[in-house]
Amino acid sequence: MASGSSSSFSGSRSRSIPSSSPPVKCFHDEIAPLRTVKFHGPTRGKRFYGYPYWPRTCGYFKWADEVDEVKELQFMLFEQDTAISELQYEKECLDE
């Protein structure tokens, strides 16, 4: 998706992901802004993260829903790790 006209995508750099989540970063460790596909086609309205200095690009592109799925899975793993740690602590207390 690195190619295309600059009018195909929203150029707004003011929108970003919620502050409660760590920012999505491109290959140059720059915060990748959340944008929306503007051109007519099957992906119109779909949100994505891309290089912050569009139309120049480092090749970074990620659909927002893919990022959200990864973050959701990471959170689920965190919750499971927390539950395991709590159960291990309870077991240690009972063993004493």
C-alpha cells in the first residue's frame, strides 16, 4: 500500500490511537498516525496505521483492526498471567 496518490488517504496527523494504549510505531520508531482510506473501493472507510510523513514512506502499513486484535490477545495473555501468579501466591500461602 505504499504506492498511490496522496489524495487517496487522509493526511491528518492529528488523529491517534487512545492514550490508554501504547502508540503504534513505524519501522523508524515514529508514531504511526491512524488514518482512514478515502478512495472509492472495497476498503473505503477502513482505518489503518502508516508512516507519519505520507506520501514519503518507510513501507510501514497495518490495518487498524489487525493491531486491535493483537492488542486484545496481548491483554488476554496478561490477564491469564496475572491469574496464574495470584493462584501460585495463594498456593504458597496455603503450603506455609
